Amino acid sequence: MENDYLLHKWLNNEATPEELEQLKADPKYASYIKIADASSDFEIAEMNSQANFEAISNKTKSVGRLQNRNIFSVVWKVAAVFALLLAGYYYTTTLDTSVKTEIAQTQRFLLPDGSEVALNAASKITYNKKDWANIRELTLDGEAYFKVKKGSNFSVKTDEGTVSVLGTQFNVSARDGLFTVACFEGLVSVAFNDTLLKLPAGQKIQIENGKLMLNEANPNHLPVWLNDESSFENVSLQRVLEELERQFAVKVTVNNVNLDKKFTGTFTHKNLELALKSICEPLQLTYKISNNGAVTIDAKHSK
């Protein structure tokens, strides 16, 4: 305790030379004396309070400006993401809807207003869901039967012409320049090549390459293809065989046969052998079905 007291006196510059010698002789306190002697040469930096204040103020302002830039950056990023989402929503809601069938496939579906559609093989319908309440309009490539809910004008556009109704049942086929429309209920309007025809229920027209080829009564109550048949009236063999390939997913090869030869009749979609007989026998043709399903049609050779 005595040395503690002497250390206290020495730190306050009150110790006598004899008391200092006593502290140095004690190993415990000798280290304190050495530290004090070494640090006695240290100088305290001169303080400039005004300069320090200005430096701190400048740093504070810089941080503030940086934070403001960060805030604006975040705002712009959020705005950009929102704009992107809005654009994506607009794009997806204005996209057209397409329904497509493959070869040997048919499909039934409803349009947004509840109108019914039956789509024949290898056909496609395109329409816009968003604007359907205001514009009941679609495009057709192939063949389809429509049972339209009554309402505003309903239009079916094809490359060969346009069919318009208010509410009725009708069938449209548009393939490679052959345009056929049959009305089963109500009244349809058919526009093609600056010509407008009114087609009542029970009537059918056929237009080939822009020319009216057939306008006659239609005895059927529904399109025959809904009952798995294809029907033709004075149509080229080329078109008949194309329909056969669509309905059976087969490849038909023709040898020594005039494909412009006209055909009137029907063929079934359920049996390829029967379908070929229905086509070939009236036209005096022969056919052969290979093991891989390919079909070859030849002219009958006279004996």
C-alpha cells in the first residue's frame, strides 16, 4: 500500500527523489516508471475546431446528396418495373387467341359469348378475347361449323371471303381458293370479290377462285363432317384427295390419273378402305394401301 501511495505522489509530481528511487527498486512499479518516461515525449496535435467543423459539414452534405440520388434511383427502378409489368399485361391481354387442329383431328369449343364452334381437321381459328364483347370477329383457315349466339354482328373472315350473321347456324370451308358456305338456321351474308349474297337457311353456295360455282338447296340439317363424313359436289379429284389426307393422316401418290377430274359424293372418316372405294370406284380408279399405310391410286387398265 505504501508504494501505491508513493506512485500516486509521483504521478502528481509530489514524490521526493528518495521516494522515486524506492519505486524504481520495486519490480512491480518499475514498469510504470518506464512507460511514463517513454510517453513523456508524445505531443498532442493542435486542435483547429473551425476547420474540423467545416470538414464534418462538407461530409454530411455529400452523404445527403448521395442519399437523394439513391432515392431517385430507387424511384426510377420501381417506375421502370411497373411500366414493364403494365406493358406486359397490355401485350398479353391484346394477343390473339388461336385454336388449331391437326390432321385427322377435330375440336369443339366455345367463344367468349358462348357461341359454339366445331373445327374440322387441319384448320385454324384466330380471334381476340379482349375485344370480343364489342367486335365478334374471327379469321378461319380451313373448315368450321358455327352455332352463333344472338347479338351484335358476327363475322368469319377467310382469304376467299367473309361471312356475317347476327345469330344463326352455318358452316364455312375455305381452303386453297375453294370457298363453301352452308346456312342451317337464320340468314347469313357472304361477301367475296365485291359481291354480296344473302344465304337463307337450307341453302349452300360454293365459290372457286373467286367465281360462284354452286348456289343450291342444302338438304342436310348439319354439316356431314360432324358425322365423320366428307361430302363433295363437282369438285376436282385433287381437292378430294387432299381432304382424304387430312382426315386419315396418309400420303396419297397418284399415277396416270387426271387430278382435274370432277367428283361428286362422300367418303367416311372411320375406314380408309371404304373411303378409297367411295372415291375410286365412281371414277374407275384402283388403289393400293401399303404396309406402312401409304396409298397409291392408279387408273384402271382396260383388258
